[in-house]
Amino acid sequence: MNVGIPKETGAGERRVAVVPDSARLLKKAGVSVLVESGAGVGATHADREYEEAGATLVPTAQALWSDADAILKIQPPGPGGPGGRPEVEALREGSVLVCLLRPLSNLDLVRALVARRVTSFSMDLVPRTTRAQRMDALSSMATAAGYKAVLLAATSAPRFFPMFVTAAGTMAPSRVLVIGAGVAGLQAIATARRLGAVVEGYDIRPAVKEEVESLGAKFVGPTLSAEEAQDTQGYAKALSAEARAKAQDLLRARIPQADVIITTARVPGLPAPRLITAEDVRKMKPGSVIVDLAADMGGNCELTKPGQETVAEGVVIHGPVRLAATLPVHASQMYSRNITAFFQLLVKDGALNLNFEDDIVRDTCVTHEAPISRFSRSRSSSASRSSPRFR
Ligand code: NAD
């Protein structure tokens, strides 16, 4: 079985799905690893390192996509494939694709995968269970993004983060408000604290209060019950109108106090909740900074422009959509471990062995070319999370 690692083609994408150490592990699982020449360069891995790990270098994208029985990548197949064709058309019929597919935002792509009888798995659907922790690419990328968001804010803020006591006087520390204390938010809180800022953490899930406080920040979320704020998987859910108004009032009082806001709030399957209005931005101090990590889902701030930096009312608003890609070495290393651990579930003795009785394989699968009867029989009613699946 040939497993192909292409060079990512998305704008600004410097990560690679599989680093040389993981290529070595894939070889041990009995598969042949094909790597497109230059695939690892953005993440500082030269072709030679892949060869030393036992991979075969393939000179062109065309050769890689046409020889691969399975493609492991980061971004969903994009428009810039071999020979100027879309990457999805370069996938071999009946082959396997594993990437961060985000199927609900990429329905046309999913239809194209069905048409090519591709069996696809989306790393963003890996269940958040203890057994799947090694494969949790969402957490890996959120860790990188949460950290980098604070650095981005610190470099565009016109003030220090820590307090400085100098002969020229005492400089007050920056006040940072982190909205959404999931994986990215907690990492942002930890990073802002390390830089010496005074940090507040806001979330609607009461369960995060302790985590926020354990990082040395103040929890400023509303007092909602767990039932009101989160689903059975521990994710936030859409609030009732009454709970939303209560939460919003509290947040509205915190926003003008902040020099920096890092906002990360998401509700799975829905557009990002709109938490900062244009009016809220108007009440912020000039020179304040917002980094909106929910920009790819529409943004938590009404004025966010995805992928852009804007200035409104003297407030700098960043809407980064691929922040993890700006840390290509560690982001690739983490993703590579996640996708390799996942792919090891799909192979046995060097051949594809799809076990849909396994909840991780089942929940992560988006399209599958096997006969419907076999697939339906293997669907268990105990599926931990309903994932979209297309045949
Ligand atoms: P996420 O990216 O889905 O959302 C980010 C944060 O936004 C969450 O903390 C959420 O509560 C918050 N949020 C949503 N709506 C909001 C609103 N209106 N106002 C304020 N905040 C709002 O979250 P995530 O980082 O993917 O984590 C989600 C859950 O999964 C958490 O409970 C986390 O602890 C859990 N998790 C478990 C594992 C594991 O067990 N392996 C791994 C990672 C995460």
C-alpha cells in the first residue's frame, strides 16, 4: 500500500502532514511512504530526512497523487492540484483520504469525494475520548493557535504586557480578556499570564472556572448551570434567549476594561456566536487589540474580517484563519503524531483494514465506497457523536 504525503498547496500553509519521524513509524506498519519533493521544507524538514526515514521521494505532485492508495494531508483538497486541476480530481478512484476535511463547511468537496468513491476521514471528527487523545488534531492546532494569538496581540499592542517598575515610572500591566476557555482559550490564558498580563477568562460553561483560576486568571463567566450551557459531550451549546442575555450583559461590562481580547468561542456545527458588537468595539480604548480565533466560522466579533487585519474606532482587529500554520515546526510535529496514530488504526500488516466497529474509525469516516449493507451493519447505536457521512 502506497501512502502519499503531498506538499500542501493552500496559501500560507507551511505545515506538512507527516514529519520524518512519523514516516518511519508508518514504514514500520508495513506501508510504503511516498513524499512529494519539498513537502517538508516549510516545516524545516529536507527531502534527505524523509529518505533517511525510509520514505521514497516523488519528484512531482502528479506522480505522487497518481501512485498513492492513501493521501495524508492537513488541508482539505484544494484547487491547486497537479496540472492545475483540483486536488480532488487527482485522487485515485477508490483511494483513501485523511485530512482536516471540515465536511459541514465543504459539502461540494464531499460530493466530489463520493463521486470518486474515495473513503475519507476527517481529523476534526476524531471523538474527544481518552483513547482518541493521541489523535486529537483539533486540540493540537488549538494549542498552537491559542499561544500564537497572544504573541500576535502582544506585537500589535502599543503597550507592555507585564508591569514594569522603572526609573521613569511604573507601567501598568495590560489587561487581557480571553473569551472561550476551551483548548485554545486556556492556552491563550497561560501564555498571556507568562507574559505578565492581568488576565480574565470568560466562558458560558461553568466547568472551566477551576481551569481558568488554576492558570492564575480570574473567571468572569455567567452563573449558568451545566445543563443550560453544555451538551453531553462537554461542548458548549446554543443558549436560551434568557441565558444569552444574562451572559451578554456580563461580557459587555468586561469588554471596555480590556486592552487585549482573545476570542475563541465556538459551538460545534454552528456559526461562531457573535459576542462583540460594533458598539462594544466603539467602547474599547483606542489602541486595544482583538484577536478573533473564530474568524473561520464567521467570527465572534461583528467587525472581524476573516484572514485580515482591520482597524475600527482605533481598535486593531485580527481575524487569522490559519494561525497554527505560522508555527509550522511544532504544529506539523503535533499533527503528524495525531494523523499517524489515527492511520495506524486503518492498516494491518501493511494493508487497509477498515474496522467500523471501532468508534474512532466510524465517527471519523465521512465518505466510504463500501456497499451500504456492510457499512450500515457496522454502525453502532452507541456512536459517541453523530458525524456526517455520505455514500
Ligand atoms: P470549542 O473550540 O468547541 O469552543 C471553544 C470554547 O468556546 C469552549 O470552551 C466553549 O465553551 C466556548 N463557548 C462557546 N460558546 C460560547 C459563548 N457564547 N460565550 C463564551 N464562550 C463560549 O472547544 P474545545 O476547545 O474544542 O473544547 C470543547 C470541550 O472538549 C471542552 O470541554 C474540552 O475540555 C473538551 N475536550 C476534551 C478532550 C478529551 O477529553 N480528549 C480534548 C479536548 C477538548
